Amino acid sequence: MSKSLGFGTIMQSRIATTISELARNIFLYAGHGNVLIEPLEEGERVGLRIIASDSGPGIEDVRKALEDGYSTSGALGAGLPGVKRMMDEFSLESSPGEGTQVVVIKWR
């Protein structure tokens, strides 16, 4: 989809990495969830929105989860901070016991 929207190969790779990281987080922490990928158009701007959501345990400390190097799974802790850096827009909502939703947008 990113190729059909005119993103270059490097950005296509970053988008794929973002999707992979968000899906991995769902798998590791929630067990199941959804990743929705949709094209965007706002006037002259073209972009891609990725929505990753789950109904898992939620994130206890969102601020800490967005710090480089922080991990509860023993990984490098580059996931969510890396996703945030690679995308143009990033939002994360999480409620302990109810789940998490991450919405990111990349504009071309």
C-alpha cells in the first residue's frame, strides 16, 4: 500500500518496520488484537494511517514505555520510541486492564 501511495523504498521499509513492531507488541503483551492500515488524503497531502489495538492488560506507565531502553520483556526497548521517531504523528492510549491503541500517521 505504501508503494502504491508513492512512498520511496526507504520509507516503505520504515512503514513495514513500524507495522511489524506494533504487531509484535500486540502478540507479546496482549496475545491478540488488530492492525488496520488505511490510506489518507487531506487536501494535497497523501499519507498512511496505522491503527494497532488490543484488549490486553494495557500499559501501566505509558511515559516509561516511551523511553528508549525501557522494556518489560527483556528486549532492547527500542520499539515504541522507534515507532514514534519513524512516523510523523503518534498517539497512544492505554488503560490498565482494558487495552491499548496506538495510532500513527506517515505523510508522503
